[in-house]
Amino acid sequence: MNSYLNPNQKWLARVNPTLKFLTIAAIFMIYLFVHNFNVMLVSSFAFFIFYLFCNGFSRKLSFWLVTMTFILSVFSASAMVFFGKGTHMLFEWHFMTISIESMTRGLHLGLRTFVYGMLGLIFASTTEPVPFFYSCMQQLRIPPKYAYSFLAAFRLIPIMIEEYRIIRAAMKVRGMSEEKGLLAFYRRVKRYAIILLAQAIRRAQRIAVAMEAKQFSMVKKRTYYYKIGFSRYDLIFTTLILFIIIGAWIFSSYVPLTPYNNVLERSY
């Protein structure tokens, strides 16, 4: 059996990618129907700690990603806080009204966004594209022609970024990037888009021909270089997730941090 695992990776990177993906997707659905503010508050803190200890990014990158997630959560909460409806008014100015109900619902929405962000970062930082698509083909039975197509498209992203840098440097040498103004910006965007689109079409055509030559369109059963299976790390991951979710509910029931057990109630 060929292994894709790096011995220096953290244990969360050894969890089966399909199991990890389905588990996080299930958590997304569960917390979509959670209206207990205390549960969401405890869960956001727990998943934040879980991300800090188990993520696969560098400290600097983790800091900026968490900061961006926090800012996104604040923006997500602000719309409900400033423009939501409620009966117990705290502040009112023209069309901007802040009530206890709108603030609670807004903070609840922001915490949910933060939880989703932490779960997404956990998956992105500990899952490599190649084993993920191999796992999708082996565990989810996704046809290879679709899985490899998505993988090839994913691989094109860094190539297109590098091509953009080369085109930008070439235009800078020719003095074409020194123009300023809105019209000049539109011309640069149009120029970059045409060149990058043409290169992407050529490369996609070559990839399609190569996949067709290797008979990716055949429905016959294929063999895989990497064998993605299950291990004890899957059990550890599932146990920790269940512990966080159930522990958040139990802790919020016995030690409520706020009196808001249901943000959908009209009065508190």
C-alpha cells in the first residue's frame, strides 16, 4: 500500500479526508438549527482552541486567517445588530435601531459565522487536495473523470497566479503598467483577462486530450496509486468532535453564561 502521509504532519492530517469532510458538513447543518446563544458561545471558543492546537498552517498565517474570520463575523453580526427588530430598545437613530433582541441575534449570527470559519480552516489546513480526491473516488465512489477534472482545475490555480505575475512584470518592463486612472485600470484588467483566459483554454484542452488518451472516460474499474483507508485517528477525531458538541450543550445547560437560551424568542 502506498502512503501519501508525511511523518512530520500533525495527527489531524492523517484523518480520512472524506470522513473529515462529511463530519464538518454535518456540523454545519447541526449548528444551522442551534438557537441557544450559550451553546454557540461555548462552541465557538471550543472550536477556536481546537484550531489553535490542530491546524497545519504557520503561526503568522493562522493569525491573519483567524483575524479575517473574526472581522467577517463582526460584519455578519453588525447587519442584524443595527437593523434587526426588537421591543427592548437600547439605541435608536433614524433608520438605525439597536435592541436587546437584535443585539443577541446579531451576536449569535456572528458566533455561528466564526464557528463555520474555524471548521473551514481546520479542514483546509489539514487536508491535501490529492488524498482528498483519492478518498472521494474510493469512499464516495465519485467517477475518476470528475474527480481528476476537479483536481486538474485545482492545480491550475497556482499556475495562473504565476502567469499573472509574469505578465505583470513583462508589462511593467515595457512601461504599460505605469498608467493611472479608472480607464487605465479597466484596460489593464481587460488585457490580463484576455491573456489568462487564452492560456487557460489552451492548457485545459491539453489536459482534456491527455485524460482522454489515458481513458479517464471509461467506466471500467480503475486501480489507484494511493490507497486511502481508515485508522485510529478517525476515531480520535470523531470522539473529539462529539465531545465538543455534547460538552457545549451540557456546559450551557448547567452553567449558562447568559440568560438567552433561545434567540428566536421575542422577549427575554
